[in-house]
Amino acid sequence: MSVFPRISFSLLGAALLAASNQAQVAPAAPPAHSHHVEHLDQFVVSAGHDAKTSFDVAQGTHVLAGEELHRLAQATLGETLATVPGVSSTYHGPGASRPVIRGLGGERVRVLEGGLGALDVSSLSPDHNTAIEPLFASRIEVLRGPSTLLYGSSAIGGVVNVIDNAIPAAKAEARLHGAAELRAGGAARERTGVVSLGSGAGPFATQLNALVRRTRDAAIPGVARIDEEAPARQTRGSLPSSGSDTLSGSLGGAYFWATGRAGAAISRIENDYGVPTGATPPTSIRLRRTRLDLEAESTRAFGAFRGANVKFGLADYTHSELSGSDIETTFNNKAWEGRLELPHAPLGGVTGMVGVQAAHSDFDVAGDEVVSPGSRTTSAALFALEEVKLGDRATLQFGGRYEGQVIKLGAVDPTLPRVPGYAARSGQKKKADGVSGSLGLVVTPAKDWAIAAALTRSERLPTAQELFSNGPHGATRAYEVGTSALGRERSTGFDASVRRRAGFVTGSIGGFVNHFRGFVFERELPAGAIPETRNEDGLTPYQFVATDADFRGGEIDLLLHLIETQHHRLHLGLSADSVRATEKKSNRPLPRIPPLRHGARLSYEDGRWHAVIEAQRAAPQGRLAPGETYTPGYTLLNASVSVLLPTRHARYEVFARGHNLTDAEARVHGSFLKEFAPLPGRGVLAGVRVSF
């Protein structure tokens, strides 16, 4: 039985969309305190140079902005997005969590900061948090499905683009403007302060952002560890080694002229957080990153082009993994990335853009857990994204990308264990290239309705970790070994969705099929494959191998406009997502695939008050890969309320948010730490935000 028909809201959603033809409600102008701007009407900056909404893009997208982003923003990017349809998280404790899109994570999800890579090492391991602060974001865009054409082969699963205002995007409207927020409470007894100040005079604008956050060990229901080696006595109600201290900030400026702008920003993040592995002494990570960003754009036409947009980022990243107060392993990454986008003039009815992208990473690791040797990775790419109107009701979108990559190894320990398929030597080079293409069609058969379909063929190039790892990895409790002959990972994907942006019911229903040739994942090796002298902690040995695999599933994101007047809104949101991933040759499930989820959200607003109550159910996960264990289902109940208190010179918002109000025990199937770290228990966070 296919997965998508089993989604519990699918039949209900289709019926409601059809029935809404008989119950038209003219959309009213949003109240002053509207938390919800329709997702389908949100412009998606990440989808190309010309402004397009989610309604117009062939691929599935989701945009978090405004009050919805404020309500969902948490300390990590993964947990901020964990309730978005089609998105789950790696959850490695409250301090580290990365997005997983349609069951794909790590190097298959491209996490961007203002359109450029995060320039950290978060994709190497789930205990490495992204060096991005969600509370600085003005919007977060999620592109589900392959988005390789614009952002690289590591976007084969999707793209998450975090957009902030570190470099001002528009002239300042006042000499001094900004916002500040204080929040406290929650399951982790969080204390956070955020300040954002902007100013400008004439063609100049500047922006200053600063944040300080401290959290304690999170409150949980029951005990943390449930594995076979759990101690007989555990502290109940607390997740040991889960607190954090964060200090982050940026300073940027921009100069504007009639046909463009140019700007720069420098940012710094310092994040010390615990990793609740159950180890004694406790494990923690000390993360530091300094980054310089440069941007310039021009709308002045030249030659065949309508303008140009250039971005460049340069980062110095390091993090140390500590056991107690002793540093065990240190990761360093000096990296840069740049891209140039050139929108061109219409060519026989075809509009779009061409571009180039280049990136370089100088990665080094030293200490007791050297999983992968140091390496230098350089890549370059050419891409194009085009569209043509097919009459008044259809748009064809198509494009292509060529990418080349060179990995050069640093020093390799000659005494590493010999495993079949593994070969590495100091100074070795691994070259690879790949070609990707896509074809999408958006048809509007009636006003405010769209049917979208996209066919994409993508090629992902193997990473240094997948090729050359050979060492212990305590974060995943594995001894990881690469396969040096891995080639391109090829994906052929098809997405289809039905969307509606006005009426009693709005939203989208969609499904996808994604077939991989040479899908790379970690397969368990026989016991004793790694000598005890190299694997002193008895970690389970795994090797990166390639196989054919199929991913199938779908998402639902619907909004019922129960009351829609000028001053009052009452909305019921329904969502669901599911993915089924199978190794084709053996017909076995792939590891760490999220279970079926469905949820409902009731929200009310009247221009001053805003209240939300929501519940999300994660089904039990019993489709298990070899070595996995069953994960029980759970239901999370959340609620929030806020009130606006406007004054003559400022606007105050007082808010309170309750998470996991039933104190349910919830363990994330896709987490390597599910037997050590449940999600936080009941907590109420309160705060005040002022803007002027």
C-alpha cells in the first residue's frame, strides 16, 4: 500500500478543497496584528531572481515570516522548522538540531544564510549545530525536493534559506529604528535578550544585531536514558548536559543609489552547549565562527542582461568537543563561497537568469576522535533557470546545472585499519563532476487554483567524509569508515501538488516520488571488522555504501477560514506529512526515517489579541532498518497568546507560549540520541517585544 493515501487528512483535505467551491468567502484585509500571511502569497526569494510566490513555483515551498516566525523560533534551526509539513529534525538535544526534509538530511539538505552556505561543519554530524541564529531571521524559506539548480549538489533533498537583515536591504525610514525582546522560562529555564537597531542618513544605512541566551538542563518527563545500559538510578525530570550559553551579533551597512546597492556585514557567534549522550564526564561543544559577507546588486541593464546580483561570504569556523573540561577533538574550517546571478532580457518569450558559483573549504581536525582526515574541497558551477508562458494559464519552468569538485586529502595516518573498499593516502585527490536538470509546469485551470508538477534529475557529488572517514564517532556511537570509490549519487524525482490561495479553504496537497541510484548511507559492518586496538570503546562499525533507493510520500497544509472579517479571524489549520524510504535491492527500510505526522491548529486574532492552540501527532515508527529499535508515537500540545500594547512612539507585545502542555514523553526516531534524550517536557515561556 502506498504511503500517501494513508495520510489521515488526504481524503478530508481533498473534500474540503472541493466543497469550498460552494462556500466562497472573499478574503479580507489582514488585521493590524495579523500573524498569518498566506503561505501561497509569500514571495520566495530563494526560487530565482524574479519575484515569485509559493503559488507560482513548480516545487513545494514554505515560508516562515512575521508573527508565525516569532511564535515558532527556537534556539536551533531544526526545532524552529520541526512543525513545517515535510520537515523534521535530527534533534541531538536542545543544543543541536538540523532540518531533515522528506527523510533526507546531512549533506542532502543545503542550509543557507542569505543565499550562501552556512560555512560551518554542521552537515558532518548531528551533534554539530548550525552556526545560524534563528532569532535574527526576518524570514526562513524551505524548498522541498531537489533544488540543485541554484544552490549545489548538496541541495538534492531541499534548501533552507535563513534571511536576516545583517546587510540592510532597503534605505532606513528613520534615523533610528529597531526592536528588542526579552524572554524567559520554558522547559530549559531560558533567559534570552535580543536587540536589533538600524539607522540611516541619505544613501547610507547601518544595522546592529545582538543576542545573549542562557539555558539550563531541560525538564523532561521521567528519565533520560532508556537503553539497555541505562543505570539503575537516574535523575528524574531533567536531561543532563543539555544547557547552553550563546552570544551572537552582527554589524552591517549598505550604500544605495538609484539602480542598486552594495553592502557588507561582519558577524560572530559563540555557542557553548551540552550534548546529552549519557557519558561520564558529560560531553559538550564549544563553537565559534566569525564571518564576513559582501553583497552588491544592480538593476541597470547591460548587454543581454537586466542587471546583476553578486554575493560573497568568508568564514573562520572552529569548534571543540569536550569531555568534562578536557578538549578531546577540535574541528577547524576556513571557507568561502561566492555566486553571481545575471537575469537576462527576454529571449523569444523566455525569461530567467544564468549564474556561476564557486566555493572552497579548508577543513582540519585534530584530537582523539579524528573520524575523517583533513581535506581541501573546491567546487565551481554554472547554472541557468528559465521560464516561458504557455498562454494565460500555464508556465513552463526549466533549467540546468553543471558542477565540478576536487577534494585533496591532508595527512593520512598510515596505520588506519584496512577495510574493503577503503583506500586513502596523504595528498590524494578525488575529482568528480555532475550535471542536473529540471522541468516544471504550473497550470492555473481556474482563478486562485494551481496544479504544479516538477520532474528533476540531480547528481550529488560524494563528500570527503563519505569517501575517507576511518575513525570513532562518539556522537553517533559508531566507528565510521568511508568507501573511496563512491561515485555520483543520482536522483530522479517527481513532485505534484494542487494549490488554492483564496476561498473558505486554502493551502496545498502534494505528493512526491524520488528514485536514487547510488544512494549513500551507513551500513553496519560485521562485528570485529575494526580491531579492538582502534575501537577501544566498542562502537558499532559502519561503512558508507551506495545502493538504489526509493522515497515516496506527501504533505498537506490546509487552512480553513472559519471567520474572516475586517476585525476578527478564526482559522483552523490542518497538516500532515509522510515519507516511506526503502532500499530497493533488499526491500528493507532505510534508517532514521521520520514517521507519519498529522496535526491541527486553531488560531484567533482581532487586531490586538492573538491566540493559538495546536496539537501534533507523530505515529509510532515500526519500519526499522537493521540495528534500529521501535519508537513509540507521541502527541504534543502547544498553545500561545499575545497582546499588543501600542503607544505613541513604540509598539509593545507581551506574549506567553506553552510547549508540550501534557508533559508527554516524546522521542524523535531520526535522532541518534533517541534512547538518551527525549524532547523537552512541559514549559511556559513568557516575554515582551518592543519595536519602534
